[in-house]
Amino acid sequence: MKKESSFEAVATRVSGVSIVVNLLLAAFKFAAGVIGRSGAMISDAVHSSSDVFGSLIVIVGVRMSEKASDKDHPYGHERMECVASLILAGILAAAGFSIGKEAVTSVVTRSYETAAAPGLVALIAAAVSIAVKEGMFWYTRNNAVRIRSSALKAEAWHHRSDALSSVGALIGIGGARLGAGILEPAASIVICLFILKVAVDIFREAVDNMVDHACDAETESAIRRSASEEEGVVRVDRLRTRQFGRRVYVDIEIAADGDLSLRAAHDIAQRVHDTIEQRFPEVKHIMVHVNPSD
């Protein structure tokens, strides 16, 4: 099983890369927006620079979640990562609403009809932004899956939202150059709805991890099967699991021969305990209770 410090190291490294990429990309898009006379690209640059705040939230949330248990928090601080995910979900929702509001305003006021045609450099910047941010999405998402980080997963979708924002800018800039400026607000409205759905999904997952939501059925079945295979276990009477941030607590009741000595019954319970924690790295602790089989 990997050391806990590796989780923090990976999350911090990925977020650090995100900060550097976002700063460089924001500067590039802002310059392209000014040179290419594109308000959409300048707005997209501001969006990229705001993503730095999201990466900092991930770093702080992950570091706090890795703090050791103490007197006031005997079960640890893993749920602080869920708090970071909730904040990122809020940032995503705000970004979605902002994109949608600007798009609706543009349609209502028909401002896209009087806007000057942007230069080719703005179109190129939008395409570069899509490629870079989509690459960052997959880089961040793969690491989030590897270390089971909900905050890093939320940050990955933040990258995807920026890529989608650039898609809207690309369509708008291309449409304006072709005389169809309405394409930008139309695309932005669709992108707004997609971003809001992702924000809701991240919010729901973070809440589930904070309110003792059970593990998925596949994981519970695997835990039950592993316990049943241990020598001396007659059956599994009861199994309960609960998410605690990215980790899991397990309570299990097994049945063993009622005529066994206390020492023998304890040894069976200890083997079940050790096996589950070794086979399932996400299990932070398992409590095993032994019932007489009769």
C-alpha cells in the first residue's frame, strides 16, 4: 500500500503544473485577444487566470486532509478534501452562470452584430487553448483516479470547463469572421448548461463522501468475499461501509464456531482485519465483530 505522503505529493505536483499552465495560457490568450481585437478571447484569458485560485484550493484542501488524527479529530481530516471539492463545484457553477449570462445578454442586446471582426491570431489562440486545456483535463483526471482524489477530479473538470469556454470563443470568433456572430452566444449557452451539470455532479459526490454514504456494491461484494474466504469464518452476518473523504470505514460481523476459545476467535477476527486492509488500500480501518455460528 502506498504511503499517505504520496497522495499529497501527487496532488500538489498536479496542481502546481495546473497553476503554471494556467498563468502562461492566460497571458498568451490575453495578448492574442488584444492583438486580435477579440473581447471573447480576453474574457477567456480572465477565466484561465481565475483557475489558479481553484488549484490553490486543491493544494490547501489536500494538505489539510493529510493531517494526522488528533484529540479533536480522532478519525482524521480526510473530509477536508470534500470541502475543497464543494468550493470547486461552486466556482464551476459561478463560471457556468457567468458564461450563460454573457451569452444571453449578447443575444438580447444583439451586441454581436456590431462587434468588429477579430483577427486570425485570436482564432489560433482559441484552438491552442482547447488543446492545452483538454490535455490538462486528462492529465489531472488520470492522476485523480490513480490516487482517488475527489478534489483533483473536480479540478480536472475545471480544466474541461475552460476548454469548453474556449470552444465557445472559437465558434464565436470564427462566426464573427464569417459574418455569423450569433454562433458564439448560442454555443456559450450550451456550454453553460454542460458546466452547470458537471458542477452539480461534483457537488453531489462531495456531499455523499461527507454524509457516510455507503461504498459501491462491487466494493462491498469484494470485501464480503474476502472475509468469507478466511479460515475459520463460517459466514458474514453483516457488513456496513461508509465513505470518509477518499477513504472507507468498514464494520463487519462474522460468524465462527461458538466453541472456540476467545484467543482463537480473536485470531480469526485479526486475520480478517489484516486481509481487508491489505487488499483494499481505500479502507482506512475495519472493525470486526465475531458471532457464534449457532
